[in-house]
Amino acid sequence: QVQLVESGGGLVQPGGSLRLSCAASGFSFSIYSMRWYRQAPGKQRELVAAITSGSITNYADSVKGRFTISRDNAKNTVYLQMNSLKPEDTAVYYCNTNRGAVDYWGKGTLVTVSS
């Protein structure tokens, strides 16, 4: 079965960096698009970044120039490098993929940006 396991979250000061990882299993990772979403307290879940099977990327306007999504098909892992973090980046970050109309989610990893 499809499994997505996020890691790498934590507490970081404003201006700092973190790298999130999402280890995938149970499907042919290399042929599927992968996405990172986030959900801040009291807000709806939002798409942060996406990467296609051909490594074409796109980003939410709020993170462009600061976050980078990448994938390692040999390791079945997708990454989110987050630089110049701001307090408003505080959220639970989720890894996502889909097969047709079915979405798959990890359990999330908490990122807290605070001094």
C-alpha cells in the first residue's frame, strides 16, 4: 500500500533553514508527481510546492525564491528545502501524491518558526 513518511521538521529561528524529507513506498515513485502541502493553525491546507515525474516544479507565490522541491527517484524520496523561513511558515507540512482521484497523505511534520 502507498505510504508517505515525512521527517525533518522542528523549531527554527526566523531567517533559518530546514530540509524536509518524504520517504515513499508502495508505488512506482518515479512516475508520479509529488507535492508538499501545509496547514497552519486555524487555516485551510494549502499547496506549497509540486514536482512532476519529469522534475518540473511549481510553487506557491508565498514561498517562491525561498523554498525548493526536489526528488531522488533512486531513494523514493522527495525533499523540500526551506530557506529564509518566516514566522508565517509555521505549519504542519504534508507530503502528497495521487493516483487518479485518490489522494494519499503522510501524517505530517511540524515546522515552527519562532525566536
